[in-house]
Amino acid sequence: MRSIERSAKTVEDALAEALAELQATREEVEVEILDEGTKAFLGLIGGKQARVRVTLRDKRQEKAEATVEFLEGMLQRMGVTCSVNYAWVEEDILKLDIQSDELGLVIGRRGETLDALQYLVSLSMNRNDEWIRIILDAEGYRGRREETLRNLALRLAERAKRTGRRAVLDPMNAMERRIIHLTLQEDESIHTHSEGVAPYRRVIIAPRRNR
């Protein structure tokens, strides 16, 4: 965080100088008054300038900490004892990882509870500020689930090619369907598409017919 100190006759003047140099508004900084200053006696003798330290607020840090606090509050109301770590994956992508001894309750069936929590956190934390993408994980569950889906896609694709019959997967959310499609997109002997309406939309893996 960038921080500068400025002195002037009054606190207000010192603050104005600092804001001008930082090219910031009052709402974008934190102000610490180091010395309120004193007026010269009869305008002639003594006197001391006011001095302030002005620091640009780290909006991304504040956003991340507020998101963690909101998520932890939700989980506490669910009766889940946990801690939450966070990291910025990209400029506008914040990943939160839940650490808990009650991951089954947090994740739910095929990640349904985790997905619902992610949706609620994203909805709440993106109401007023600049939009960011929030990814919610629980001790690496997303990565393990993605690997499982990739292996499933490859296995069913091979079966579809061998039998000549299409494979119909269980209903999945959009993110998981995308994993299936991306895993098989380079295989020219099969094609994939989705059918149905959410939350029952599912991926179909089918062999390509020879023309």
C-alpha cells in the first residue's frame, strides 16, 4: 500500500495536499493524524504545522477479507466449525478454500451444497462493488472432482466408440458439463452435447457416424 506524509498549516490542508498527490478521494484512503499542529502566538511567535499520514486503501484486500468474513458467518450458522483461506488467482478471480472436519456437510452430494454456498457468497459480495468471480473450494474437492469427471468422460467415450451407442451422463451443473466437453473436444471420433433443462441438464457422449 502506498503511504505518504504531508505537513501544512492545518490538518485539512495537509490532507488535501496528500490526496492531490495520490490522486485519490477521501473514501479511498486511510488518514492518520500525526500532529494536529499549533497556531503561532499572536500570529508571530512559535506555531507548529499539522502533519498527516495518508495511505491508499487496498480495495482487493478489503474485498477478500469481507468475503471470508461473510462465508465464515454462513458456515457458523450452519453449525460448521471451519477456517477459510483465500488467494487471488487472477485480478478478478478470488478463490476461497474451506478447512473443516465437517467437509461432508459443506460439500454435499456431488458438490451441490458447495455450489449453493458459492452462488450465495458471489451474489452477496457482488451487489455493490466491482464484480469479481468467486470460486469456493473445500480442501481441494474441486480438483479431485474435476479429475474424476475427466476420467469418466474418457472411459465413457471409449465405450461409446467400442459399442457404437451413446452414453448419457447424470445431470450436472454448467461447470461440470464444461469439463466433460473440454476433455473430449479433440477426439474427432465422438461428439458431445447437452440435453435437458437445468438442474436436470446432462451431457451426451455419442460416436460420430461415418459418412
